[in-house]
Amino acid sequence: MAFRLWPLLLLAPCVLALQAATAGGESAPIDRDSRGAAVVAGEHGAPVAERRGRRRPGCGRFCRQAGGFGGGGPHRTYVLVRSQKIRVARDRIFGVRATCLLNHRCVGAILVDSPNPCCEPDNIAHGVSRYGRANLRIPAHETRKVLVGITRRGFRYLKRHGRDPDAYTVVQLIQNKDDIVDVSDYLTMLAPR
């Protein structure tokens, strides 16, 4: 009989410790700082901000399928991407500043292309190379920096040449049933420092 009880005797201290930890009642609500990071009480009640990892660009199903259909043309611009200089970080991420001009949130995909043979070939017939692509989510009438991950070939190209003044973005929104895309002015891609 004692042989069968020894596993229960080993679990008893763990159960007691768990009950003692939860006996204090409900836990305090989590406070957040200006960046949205959780703030917890450290020693002597001083608030300590938890570490937040860096946001990584994502590319869902729509993002992976975007590009290569529809086209620009005379139409209303939904997402505005002005000419800008974009420096790629050492962790192979860059940000494109874009503005949603709709009365509701702009949701879709952003693609950063170049006519130069810099990176992954996207459309060989049209001579387009792709630096990267990412999901796009911008609130109505707001400007946000959209993070995009650069391809290995694009990263090597920029490190070797220093810059590419002929890059541009293609933005396609999920809401657009007619597959209209917004094509930006030229962007200047800069190598990491």
C-alpha cells in the first residue's frame, strides 16, 4: 500500500505551493506604458517594464499571392507612398512610410520591386525584381511605417552597390474586387550602415 502512495506524497508539496500562491485573491490588472509594454511591480513596488521583442514583418496568404495581376492606371489612389529614402537595417528589415486615404482601414499587401536585377526575379517577362513583401494594415487617414523583410539577394545587392534609386512599391488591397493596385513613385533603397 505504501508503494502506491509515494507518487501522491511527491505531488503534495507542489499542490500546497500552488494553493498558497493563488490564495492572495485575484491578480492585479496589467498596466501598460506608452509603448504598450506591460508594466509589472518590481522590488519595493517600483514599476518595471517587461521586455518586448521587436516586431517582425509578416506575409499571409493574400500577401504571398499579391502582385502579377491587375495593374495601375487612371484610378483613385487608395494608399499613398511618397518618394522616400529607405535604409535597410542590419537585421534585414526596412520600413516604408505609407498613408491610407480611405474612410476605413486599408488591409492588403505591399510589395517592393525594382527594374534592376537586384533580387528575387518576380516577373521575368517584365524584368521586375522583388526586394520584399509584407502584410499592410493602416488605420483610415493615418500614416504608418510598414515593416518589410528584404530578400537575401536584395540585401547582398545593396551591400555591394550601396543604393538603388529605382525601387518602387506596389500596394494591393483586399477590399478591391477589381484588382486595382497602387504603384508608388520611385524610392531610394540604401544599404545598411
